[in-house]
Amino acid sequence: QVQLVESGGGLVQAGGSHRLSCAASVSIFSFSSMGWYRQAPGKQRELVATIIRGSSTNYSDSVKGRFTVSRDTAKNTVSLQMNSLKPEDTAVYYCNARVLRSTKDYWGQGTQVTVSS
């Protein structure tokens, strides 16, 4: 059973930086993509950033230029560096992994990021 474990959530001041990490229980080469989604209260879960097998990346317009997604294949982790944080970035952030040659997704348990103004 694949497990994704997020870490790094917390309270941050607006304009500050924060980093989230997600550790996979299997080799990340098992996945065609990994990334981050978020869900704010009363809103649907939305894509934040993904990194595709081969290291190409995709970002939502709302975080482009501020957030950076990266992976460490030796540690089987994917990280999200968040800079210039805004109160509207407040949400539960979920790590996602899509199985190679499949539409099956795995999700982490979520980690809360709160940006205070």
C-alpha cells in the first residue's frame, strides 16, 4: 500500500516563506506525476503544482512565480517551496501521486498552512 506523508504545515506571516515536504513509501519512479493540491474552507480542492516524470512542472496561475515544486529521487520526496505567501494561500495542502500508466491517485492526509495578514 502506497503511503504519502506530508510535513511542514504551520502558521506563516504574509510575505514569508514556507516549505512543505511529502515522503512516499515507494520509489517515486512508480508515479507518472507527483504534486500538491490545496483546499480552502468552503472551496473545492485545486491544483497547486505538479512535477511530471522527467521533471517538467506545472503551476496554477495563482502561485506561478511564487511557488516551486521539486523532487528528490534518492529520498522519494516531493517538496513545495512557497515564497511571498498571501492570506489567500491559507488552505489544507495535499500531496498527490498518480500511478504510472494508470489513472489511480494516492493522497496524503493533508497539512494545514495558515497565512496571517
